[in-house]
Amino acid sequence: MLTSLNGARIAFDLDGTLVDTAPDLVRALNESVAPLGFAPVPLEDVRSMVGRGARVMIERAFAREGRPAPDEAVITERLAVFLETYGADIARHSRPFDGVEAALDSLASAGARLSVCTNKPTQLAIPLLRALDLHDRFERVIGPEDAPAKKPDAAHLLVAIGGEPVDHACVLVGDSEPDALAAQAAGAGSVIFEGGYSEKPARTLGADRLFDAYGALPDLLAELVVTRKGA
């Protein structure tokens, strides 16, 4: 079955899909807002915030405290602290989800072409992947600054897969609504990880397939590619 993946272009989201980054993101978020007297934001609250980026995480921290929405100067200041704190020790607690490395190796052995399509800035995504020995498994790592627009815009995925036309063997693996919408907009297949950081239940996102363990992913992708080809 995996023979159907030869030449397939499989793009992966990063935070909440490949890597459980929430522990380091909540650490950076709390250090960025602690000087304002905020109570620590719990880890589980941050998991549902990650997909919208650091700026939104900071804005939601204000809302959680019952504070007025911060002005641009405050956001810029707190965001700078967040990025400095996070980037200085980017993989202190972050780890690939169970089975990620084996699944990626299986896909590569089958001839799939792998990339990363993430709304995390590339200047953070690449050091994170390198720190976790994942970077060299991908042809390219495309953050929002490397594309005309970020997910859920289709343009982000198109750049991530190499700028070639989308066909039945192009799939985005993600965990949240921006991933599902980007795939749909591009005409690509979509597979959603149920153990990720989605604000909405995975089953409501309209993905082609769902999975909850990486051991199942290679066969699931192979079956999806065959199904899309015959559709």
C-alpha cells in the first residue's frame, strides 16, 4: 500500500502536529506577562491558543485577566519579551509526539516528499526542528514570512509543497482549522491529528481523515492518496 506514496507531497504543520511545543510556549507566555501582575496561564489553556500565534496568545492572556485589550505598543513590547524568552531555550520541554520520527522515516522510505507548512516564524521553526533532530527529514520548512500569505490561505501550502500544481498525491497533515481550510482552499487532501491543539473538535473541521496515533499515519496517507486518485 505504501507504494502509492512514491512522489507524494506531504506537508506537515509543526506546533501541535509534529511537536508538542505547548510547555515551552506557556513558559514564554507567562514570562512575558508576569511583569504586568498576571497569574500564570495554565498549560491546557495555551494548547487551544497556539494555532493563532504569539500575538493572539498575549491578547488572550489579557482577556483571561479581565484586562482591556492592550494597545499596539504594549503588544509589541510583550511580544519582544516572548520571542526572546522562547527563542533562547526553544526546546527545553518540547518533544515530538510519540511515533513522529518512525512515521516520517517510513514515509521517506516509501518515496514521499516531506515539507513543513507552519504559521510559526521560520526563524523559530528551523532552530526547533534542528534541536529535535527533525530538520533534515524535510525538503523545506516554510513559515508565514516565506509565503505570500499564511494558513489558512492556500498560497502558504502551495509554497510548502514546492510551488507545483496540486494533485491527488498532495496532502497537508495538521491539527487545527487553519490547516484544514488551507488544504481545502488548495485542493489538497487534509489529515488532522486528534491529539493536537485545535480550538474546535477535530471531527468538525471537514478533514478527509483523522488520526490519533502516528503509527497509523503512513497507511492512512497511502489509502487517502489512492482514494483521491480514483475519485
